[in-house]
Amino acid sequence: MENTKTLERGLGRTVRNTLPTGLAEFTMFVLKQGWACLFGGLLLAALIFTNAIWTDDWAIARYDALFIYAVTLQACMLLFRLETWAEARVIALFHLTGTGMEFFKIAAGSWAYPEEAVFMIAGVPLFSGFMYASVGSYIARVVRIFGMTFAPYPPFWMTVALACAIYVNFFAHHFLPDMRAVLFLATVLVFGRTRITFTVGQTYWMPLPVAAFLASSFLWIAENIGTLTGTWVYAGSAEFDWASLSKMGSWYLLLYVSFVTVTLVIRAPLIKDTHARQGSRQMHQQRQSVQS
């Protein structure tokens, strides 16, 4: 991990010494974002590459090769300390929740995987869980790489309740009214005041719902790239059709599930912020006491 930090600092100094301040900040922001989504980017590249070269007569199925690649990639991320073990726990947890959703959605006919594989259970290729895990990997890494903090942070129980409601709705809307509109509103009510403070060279902030919307837009683009490779097919769509814009809304909500999942394991920025706010309140109360 220390080697990568040294590399990041060296690259940052080179960019800032070469480019004007504004352009240097933007360039470093893009590079840091790309570095944060390393796992997902390499997995997406594998979807594109295997789709371009794979043939049915090969000894191993494409989905199986993707599964072996994803497992190897995850091992390398840990071996070369590109991810911490705490981040790996986040990825494993989100892998499980994502795979559980895959089993249900495949059974419900929401989408399908058209190819055969050995590493496949109930129509779900086992590499698919790593696609969800890549979202957890991105969030865990981006928090660390940008030194993010979140303030004011809502009550933790409230964030967990929101994440659970969103996750349950992904299943329940097949049988009950879809509560998506209510959940969109709930994300703003719960996190609307929360600012993400992050550092590139200078320090910036952004409302958390805005950040979630921007991230969901890029996830929707990435999903469409995967869809265009024919790796999965949505119900009612032909192979290689673009995913609908409603999928962006799904990603927006799923990001909150991902974020709260991360905070279940990695809560240092939240704890630090909570202590800071408690200290601020205590100082304010002491000043009021003195003045009175």
C-alpha cells in the first residue's frame, strides 16, 4: 500500500508541476477516480476483450474464464496491496448481496445470461457477483484515495433502514407496488444535508445525492458497454440493446446500499466526523455556560 501511495504522490507532483492549477486539479481528479475503479475497469475490459475473441469451440466457456479471471484479479488486488483486507471484507459482503439479487432476478425473468458455463448455478454465472463487488470496491477505495469525510452524517440506524428498504424493494416490487419514487425522496431526506468533503490537491465538497447521481450515470454507461457485449440480456430487449434510463435510477438506489454496506465495515471517516461534531457541540455548550 505504501508503494502505491508513493506512486500516487509522485504522479501528483508531476501533474501539478506540469499543468496549470485548474487543469492539474481536474486531471488528478480523473486519474484518482480511474484508480479507484481499477477492479471494475479491469473487469469491464475483460467483458469487452473476451466478447471480441471468444468462440464456442474453445475448451473453456467464456463465463468460466471470466470467473477465473475475476478470482485471480481479486487475489492480485490483495497480494499487491491495492486493496486492504477491510476493503476485501466490504467486497465479499456486497458480492453476497449482489449474487442473492442475481438468483432472484434471473428466476423472476428480469434478465438472463445467454451462454453456458460450468461455474453457473440456477442460470447465474458465478462471475456476476464480482460485478456487484466492483461497486463496493470502488466506494471503499474512493473514500480512502480522496480522504473523504461525510458531514453532517445522519443517524446510522436511519441509513441502515434506508439501505434495507431499497434492497427489499428490488425484490418486493415484483409482488407489491414499486416504492422507487418514495425511496428516491427518502435518499434526499436522509442524505440531502450530507456533504462529501474530498481532497485532490485542494479540498472540495459535494452533496452526497449529487455524487450518487453522477456515479450512477457512469455505472449506467458501464452497464451499457457490458450489455453491448451480449454478456446479459434484459427481458423485453434484444441482444445488444442499450439498457433503459430506468436502470440509472436502479444504480442510483443501489449505490446507497453499497455505501451503507461499506460503512458497516469501514466507518473511520464517519467516526472521526461524529467525534468532531460532538466536540464542537461540547465546546458550544461550554461557551454558553460561561456566557450565562
